Amino acid sequence: MSTPPDVPQTPSPDDESLAAWLRLVHTPGIGAVTGQLLLRRFGSPEAIFDATYRQLQRQLNQEKVSRALLADDPQRDAAIIRTLAWLHADDDHHILTLDDPRYP
């Protein structure tokens, strides 16, 4: 998959962190409740995606969701690329995550 011209070729640390948040949000089966549970248990989206299937399964007890978190998903990856392109397209575009100090 090629990167749109609006997305920096070398992701910044902020983009990498945001991409982990977006990956969590765009994973099938992850809603607000499951996402919050995982964040409480693992501490960050990056830690969630660094977890093993066994660790995820122990926390979720949902095989389908545990597998979806770790699976390659071209649709999810495309959604992340589109979102980052949108973010970088205009200085007035912003995305706030739960760990952003500007988040309510």
C-alpha cells in the first residue's frame, strides 16, 4: 500500500502513537468498554499491540477480538493512512486521544 503524499514518509513519534490509538479504534469488536478495559490492563495502545495472544485472551476471554487485535488488517491500515492524511492536510485538523492533555 502506498502512502499518500500528504503523509510524512517517516512517521513522527506522535504519528506512531496516534496510529496505535487509531488501530485500537478501528479494530472490529473493540468498542468503548473493551477499549477502556484493555487500556486499564495494559496502560497504552502500544502495549496492547505488543501483548501476546495469550495475554489478550486472558484479559478479554474473547477469541475473535483477541485475534482481530493481532491480525493484519488492510482495511484498518488504510483507514489509519486516510486519517493521518486528513490530519496533516490542514493545521485546523486535530485528533485528541484519551491521554492527550487537551482531552476534556
